[in-house]
Amino acid sequence: MEGDKTEVEVLLQQIGLSPQEAKIYVTLLRLESVSVRKVAEVAGINRGTTYDAIKKLVTHGLVGVRKSGQREYFSAESPEKIYDILREKRKDLWRSQQLSQKIVPALLAQNARPQGRPIVRYFEGDEGVVTILRDVLQTSAKLQQPEYYVYSSRPLRQYIYRKFPQFTRRRIDEGIQVRVIAIGEGGDPADNSERKWLPEPLETHISSYTIIYGHKMALISISKDYTPYGVVIEDAGTASMQRLLFDQLWHKL
């Protein structure tokens, strides 16, 4: 049952509820019409936070209110309400998509760079790495041949996907191929991927991860305090040269 509860809470958070709101809704599903104090007690959350969360759940239509004198009692509405929330979110997403089709081209025009000059962007921390990985998926999916190349070093692998564990599944679902030259042993096999290895140097510490995708190249590394950071270079010439060198090395391994 505990595993089921965790799964339900994950779903509720995915549709926009906070962890506290999700936990309180799951708690109310197990209770009849009860006071805030009782909900807070069972959920193990302080009363003020519980009351604020319940008010938001009422707004979402997931919790009903019954008044008796000066007291309010709360109960969970049917979980089928989740379908209503998802339908509304789909409508909102569709409207946002329609709006973005008008706005994004105008923003791109405003952001036009001087012809021939590369764009260099710096990203820091786990969230910065996630931003780079999302860009890899978005850019690669639009290519005529959806694929990208990677130089992978063993010390970096544990940092790359720890905040984006569903990356490989997303890549496979979108039909994106990857070729990896791994420096040092390791690396999990996956669909739509090919991997070759280089021996890890004994005297040189290599801790870098390079991704070549579309007309971009991402360089990811870690600082001395183990904070990941990355640089993305957007330049067709640079990416083409790196892709050529990768191909040459790939065929010799």
C-alpha cells in the first residue's frame, strides 16, 4: 500500500500539486469528513501548511468542504477529478502551443546574432546540465537524421543524468540514435545506441563529457567541489569539424 501511495503522490505532483498537497489528498482519501486538525495529525504536517494545502485542493476540485456551525470539515472528492485536471491542462498546453507559434519566430528574429559569429552559453549546477540535455533532445529530434555523438569519460557519467534519469527513455521514444566513444570502462547499453571504448590513461585525469549535436557542441565537466557545469557552443563550422574528427576516430576503433 505504501508503494501505491507513493505512486499516487508522484502522479499528483506531475499534474501540478505540491508534495504537501499530494500527501494531504492521499490522506483524505483514507478518511471521512474531518477537520484540519485531524488531517494534519494523520498526514504528519503542521496545521498551517495543511490548511493552506487544503484551500488549494478545494480550488482544484479535489477536496469538498462541509460546514457545521463554526467548524469546517473536509473530504476528498473522487479521484476521477484527476481526469478533469488533465483535460484542462491539455487545453492550456494547446493554447500555449498556438501562442508560441506566433511569438517564438518573433523572439528568434530579435535574438538574431551577427552573421558568422558563434553563440557561447554557460550553464552551472545540475539544473544547468538538465537544460543542456533537454536541448540535445530538442535539437536532435528536428534533424533529418536524428542522432548525436558523445565522448564520455568514466568520472563524469554519474553526474550527467542524475537529475534527468528519464533522459535515455525520452531519447529512445523520440527515435534519436547516439554513438558514444567511452574513455574508460562502463556505460550501460541501451536501444538506439552504439558504443566503442578507449583505454583510460593512467597518468592523466580526464573528467569531461562532450556532446556533438546538430550545429552545437556541449562540453560538460565538474569543478573541484563536484559542481557540474557546461558550455554550449552554437556554431555550424565547429560542430562539423568535431563530427568529422569523431567519425575518423570511430572507424579506427
